[in-house]
Amino acid sequence: MAVVTIGACQGCGACLLTCPVHAIRPTPAGLRVTDRCTGCLECLEICPVDAIRVDPDPRGEQ
């Protein structure tokens, strides 16, 4: 599975409301994607500033 990461977030909260499994959590450092992420990529589609990206699996799995 791919890893979803949040970069240049503007704090609109659209991804928080869109995530069907509530895998995106606010932290003092910004938003964080938890291991609950299923890889549906709804957050990627809804982000108005393209702050969410998908990184290849760090374990090398496809």
C-alpha cells in the first residue's frame, strides 16, 4: 500500500471531513495521516491546494 503524506497544508480541514475512516488527525505540528489510512485517496481528490501526496511504500511492496 502507498503512504499518504500531507505537505503544504493550509488548514482548511476538507480532508478531515472527507476521510471515511478518520485517518487524518490534527497535531500541534499540523495534520498527520495515521495507520488507519486505507489508501482510498479521497483526501487527495478533495485537497484544494494539492498538499496531499502518495509516496511509494517504504517497505518496497506494491
